[in-house]
Amino acid sequence: MSRYLEWARRRPSTRLLVLTLILAGGVFLAGVPILIAVTAEGIDQALGLPGFGSPAATIAGVLLVTGGGSLGLWSVLVQVRLGRGTPVPMAPTQRLVVVPPYTYCRNPMVLGTATAYFGVAVWLGSLSAITLVLVFATLLLVYAKALEEAELEARFGVEYLEYKRATPFLIPHFARRPRRRR
């Protein structure tokens, strides 16, 4: 935890922000999906698992990748622009970000990433890919809950605790309209 707080005390340079975004973006946009596809193919072949590929699975997969990827990208852009940092602990945000999409849930980036990876698995038509995505998403959620929340609480104190109390962890809620009086 102390290392995270030490990184947070230093304002990241523009060079570090750009390098971090390029490297992390490469890992999360290309590396993880490729790893899921290659590993799932090997597992499917080794276990003789049938695929469920179809035009409907392809369309559903593309929609999930597009929607989840858009949410993940939006989340990153808001962190960079308003939070003046990145999602990577070595170059964290300097400010607590509490604007959309972070008003819908505290972890829209995890939600978007997991949804996009699930879309890849559906697109591939692979049960083992779906299992790999569920394991990866679980690890992301455990990290967010166990480490990230404690670090944000230590950095932002009461401001984060109020945000945490008002905003769901993962499953979004959207602004509710006040009821009209009849």
C-alpha cells in the first residue's frame, strides 16, 4: 500500500502519462484478448470442447466488444483529462473523478473491460474463453475491492468514502428522475 501512496504523491510527467497509456493500452486492448483467444483455442482442442460460433454469436460478440470497449475507453479518457493521471498505479490520478461514467458505478473501466472481453469470448464461440474471461474479471474485481479501494480511501479520505457510499461498486445505476406529483 505504501508504494501506491508514494506513486500518488508524485505528479506524473506528460511523458510518463503517454508511455503508461501506450503500454497499458497495448496490454489491455491487444495482449489480453490475444492471450484469451490463443489459450482458449489450446484448451478447446486439448479437451475436445465444441464451439458455439454462429452469425448470432458473432453479432452479439461485436456488440459486447463495442459497448464494453467504449465504456472502458470513456473511463480512461475521463481519468486522464479530469483526474490528471491514468488507471495504472504508477501514474495514478491526482484528483478523485466523480463525473460520468464514474457516477454510474465506481468501476466502469472494469465493467467495460470485462464486457469487451466477454464479447471476444462470445465472438470466438468458446466456452473455455468465457471461463478465462470470468477468471480474469474476478481477478480485476478482487484487485479493485482489496487494493484500489483502500488506496483511494487513504488518498482521498472522506471525499472517497462519501462517493463510495453513494455509488455502486460495479452494477450501474443511472440518475433516477424524480416522481411527478399527480
